[in-house]
Amino acid sequence: MKTRRHRLLRLAAAASGAALWLTCAMWGCGSEGGTGSGGHTLEAGTVRGRVLAHEGLPTVDGQASPIVPGGAREGGVIHPLASATWRVEETSRNGETAGDGTFTISELSPGTHWVAVQKTVNGNLLSVRFPVTVVDGSDTLVGVEMRWGEAKVTSRYRDERGEWVSVMFTSGPHAYFRDGELVEYLTAEGLVLSDTNGDGKIDTCEPGDEALPPHPCSTGDLVAIEIVGWAAPGEAPSLVVGQTGHLAAVGIYEDGSRLSLDLLATWRSTAAEVAEVNDWGEVKALSAGETEITASFADTTSAPLSIEVTPRPALQEITVENLSCSVLTAGAEEAGVGTPSGVSSSPWYLPQCTNSVLTGDSLLFRASGSFDGGYSEDITDEVAWRLVPEAVGRIDQTGLFTGVAAGNTLLTAELEGKTSDPLEIRVVDKATISSIEIYAERSPQPLPLRESDAPCCPQPLPQKITVLAGDEVPFHAIAHYDTGYWEEITENVTWVSTEPGVGTIDVHGLFQALGGGTTVITAARDGVTSAPCTAEIVAEATVVSLYAYAEQPERIVKKGGNAFFHAFADYDVGISREVTESATWRVSDSRVGRIEAGGIFTALDAGKVQVWAELSGVESNREELEVWQESDLNYCDMEHFNRGIWSDAFNRVILETDCGEYTQGSLVTIRYTVEEIQPNPAPLIDPCLDLYVLRGEEKLRTIREEGCGEAFALPAEAARLAPVYQLLAFWDLKDSAGNQVPPGIYTIYGRFYLYYDPVVSVEVRVR
């Protein structure tokens, strides 16, 4: 059974993909204008939107964009997101939001367009991508609420069928309403509920793409909504002033099915001055008292949930901490430093935690309060921040400090008569190297993890590597600055090897192992010297194991194409190194392909072949490749092809037969093709394919089975490009027992493997 290695990729794109599917299914997709029924030329429309940060109900030109028609949520602090960039993806249209967060996109052709909005806030990227539907000559109102890792998009427009409202969360849930009635609903569980006959009742429920099993589908009415939260069942929930709790809404249907509604529900608090609730079901306690919370969806409202808010205990202590340890703040480009090339994904190179900052750069601080009874809370937005002296920097209510002038200043936070211990911040005009770290690019032994007194402030430790005489090992040098930044300075340090007769290192950091012995390598710049790296050179070693792998993750290659292999050897002295050039390469079938020195495989003919390496009498693991060749299919009818198509944003898969109808004794030729629509962000192609013949739900014959996994389907269309994989298969019109199948309609069913397991199928008739 294949594992779904790239499930996270699919889940990350599920919200936008499903939204497009539903939008296209209801209103049609397109980026160009056209002609409507009766020959009427469709007119361009305008999208008017507003982008808000974190909380609040979006408003456009003074009109609320309700989460459900007729509803609106009171309370909540909203912040217009000014100067956020917007872009219509299929066009060159782009711009920025105004100071109040509004934007206007005029002269958009009727159809569905994808809009991307983003802005960098405190060194972090807020980003959302969403579809907007434009109808003939009308305005579409869009409200966007953005928060870290999540966004809610509400769209509204009117056509001849009524007023439409679409509510989309980037985490998945998506609902459509027409004139206040729910039409289609993609649930958090991945189910698609629809009102197909327009009677205001959900009558179909199907598992959508990436639906989470089991599938509790229901076609009955929503009869009740139950609110669940942080309190144990039967207990009355309570909050302390300033505290936040989270509620969830569960819909209960006629047949007892329960579906999550917490994001798409309309939340209300009867006493918003006591506690407010936002669109994510988060309740924030504002003042002592009681309030009732309700959740509504479509025309159903939950029973009220009573929440008591009690006064906060007495504040005992305030602690201030620097949150910038793992977030590289603005100014790295101006400082000329940043992530070193080749090590950007290494956890070793997180920004160091320092209280030094360049002028114009920022650090983020948090104030935490400890209260009577062991209660603690983030009070960053409540405290009064103080800087002494003030001229060195400035700090806003979010705890964001920005350096203004070189010098030192003391930061404190004050609230209710309590003051935190002072934290010294140093502002500098130029970053200074505080330490230099060196590492071997292809270290034969794992380098030790760095230890430190503070978890976020690692210090380099001495290293030791073992190298075979004659080897060359590139070294790199990383400068760590007092501001927490770093940069690679390999070409700008003085390299030293203490025993040049054992090994030398040049100005580029290339170490050459000359003979047996030990030498110590260091790098220095601006009076700072790195921790030493000890290199032990051994004259000879014995290979104990050999590992071979293909350079490309996809284990397929087209006839006439190449695949590239590498080999690594493990030696008895505890080292490993690449031996691609010195190993002898083998193939299991020279008719399918040949392999040359250096691991270069050339595909000669369709088929499967194994590749492995040999060195010093040791044989590596065997890697399997499939060679494919583009095949002709002699269609019975060139005007009407018998084919089934599956596609997503990256690939299109075609399953087709040479004819649509066959007589007894004929042979069905089946061709399976994978085409790449656009470059994939991760390796997705795998030749795994299960092919079956079905009659109704009954499986009559297995043509090919590799165990690709569970079946999923995503109906979408895309333009055809060149094939990246192709396979021919055949069916002799017999069942698994060898009996001729009777006349009827049969389904050729293909379950394949990309980054999850979709299906494609085509029907044939036997006469």
C-alpha cells in the first residue's frame, strides 16, 4: 500500500481548490467576457472590498457583509489593513488597499477570478487567496478578515436569481446562500451538502476531496445547534476579565448526524460589553458580569450558553521577554546580512536571541502578568511601556520596539502599580561580529548540536571530522552578529590549518587531506576567531556498506531520457563519503537501459529495470526505474474520443480506450497518460496505477494492481500539455475466471498515485 507522502500539500490547497470547484459548479468559471443567453453581450463588473485585520465584521461602503443573510455580529476590535497589496491572478491587475483597508477592481469580465492579498506585518506575512464571482455589469462586495494562519472571505452580489452570499474560510469550510437560504456547504469534515432542487432543504451529501472518514453524511434538516467549549460537560463556563476562551458549534441533523459549524456559525453575545465573541468562536472577557452566547447557521439558532466573567485577581508581577529569537525582523537586506546560502533550512541557523538591534530595525516584546492564585496572562496590550532614555527608540502598544538612534535604553512595563524588571536594549548603527562558526559542507560525521545557556542563544562547539587521504572537503564560515543576524563569509575570512603537511585549506575554504595525521582548522575576521574544527586524516579505510539513490524522486524516465544516480559508502573508520565516480554501476536488463560511469542512466526501451552500484566487493541497494515511451492509439472514431479526465492545479490524467464499443472476442486497448500543467512544488509523479474492470459496483477483472491506496476524486479541468508519463494496457473482455463477459456497459477504473490517490474512469460497451 502506498503512503500519501504529500498529504499536507493537498490539505494546504484544499480550501482554495474546493472553493473553485463549488463556485464553478454553481456559476461557471472564466476569466474572459462572453455572450449570455439570447445573444446578450455580458458587461464587465466591479469588485469593491475591504481588508481587515484579525477581528470584526467586514463592511463595504457602510454595508455589512453578513456571514449569513440578515445576520451581523456585534462587538470586536477591527483594524483596517492599509497598504496591503492585491492582485488579480490571471491578469496584470494589481494595487494596494487604501488607509481604511478598502480596494476597488473595476472592469472585471464576468466569471470567477482569483484574487491574492498580502502584507508583511512585524516581519510576518499575512496572505490570502480567494475567488470572486463577477456577474453581468453588477458590483460584487467582498469583506476579508485576516489573522495569523487564517482568513475569512465574505462575498455578496445579486443576479437575476437573487442575492448570493459566499462565506469562505481558508482552513476549509465554505458556504453559499441565495436569498437567505443555504444552497451549498463544504463542511470542516470535507463533506459537500447541497440543495439541488431549490426547496430550501439539503437533499444531497457527498464526501468531497480529502473528506475525513467516517463520512457522517446527512440529507435531513438541521434541527439544532449545540455549543461546546472549554468547560467540562454540565459545568457553567467562566472567564476572568482579560481572558479568552474558545467555543465550537456542532450542528445536529434529523438523522442524528453531527457536523462542525463553529467557523460558519454567526456568533452573538447578549452583553458585548461583558464578553465579545468573534467569527472564530473566540470569547474575550472585557468586564465583570454575565452574558449569553448563541450560534446561528442558516435559520437555526442554538440554545443560549451563559458565561460568567469574574474580576481579575490582584497582579503580583510583570515579566518582559524578547519574542524576536526565532523571527527575523525587518532590516536584514539593509544590513547586508541574512540567511547563509545552502543552510537556510537548518535549525542551527535561527536568528540568535539578543537585545541588540540596528537603527530602523525592530524587536518584539511580550509582557506577561502573574496574578494571585497562580493565574497568568499575556498583558502586552494593557501595560504602559516605558523607555529610559526615550530618544534611543520607540515602542508601540503591541510591544514592537524600533531603534531610532545609537545608544542604550532600559525597557519596562507598568500596570496596576507594578513594574517589570528593566531590560536593557542596545541600538547600533552597524552590526558587529560576535562569533564565527565553521562547518564542513559534506561532513563525513554528523556535527555535534550546539549547546547554550539560553535555549534560543546557541553557541558553536568545537567540531571533529575524519577524512580519507586525498579527499577534498569544502568548508563554510558563518558570521553571527550582535544584532542576531548572520551571513556567510566563507570568502572573507582568513583560513588556517595548523598542520599544512597533513591538510591545507585555501582562501575559498576548500580543505585538501594530504596524509595521515591531525590538523586543526579555524577561520578569523575582524579580530574574531571561530571555534576550532579538528580534522583527522586516515590513509586507508574499508567499505562496509554502500547506498545508491536516484537524483530525481520520480522513479520514471522516458525512452531516450536520462536518470542520474549517486552512491555513498560507509567505511570501517566511521566515515562516509560520496563514491559516485569511483563506483561500478550495474543494470538488471541492458535492453531497457544502460548506465555509465558517474551513475548516468540512459533509457533504451520501455520496461522496468533495477540499478545498483558496486565498490570494493560491496553491492548497494537496488533502485527500480520504469522506462516509458509515448504510444499511439488507433482510435475507432477520430471525431469522438472515449476518454475520462482527472486534473488538479498541477497535473492532468487521461484514461482512454481505442473504441467506445466492442464485440465479443475483441481486445480493448487502454492508454493512461499523465500531463504536467505547471511545475509541481514537490515531486508528485509516481508510476503507481491500479486498473480494474467494473460492472456497476462489482469488480470483474484486475488488469494492473500495485496498491496505490484509497480512492479520491476531484472534478476539474485544465489545458493539455505534453505527457510526462504514459502506459498502454489491454483487456480481452474476460472476467477474472477467464470467462467472456456478457454484453453490457463496463467501467475501466483507474486509481493512481500522485501526492494522494485520485481516480479516473471511462465506460465501454460490449455488444
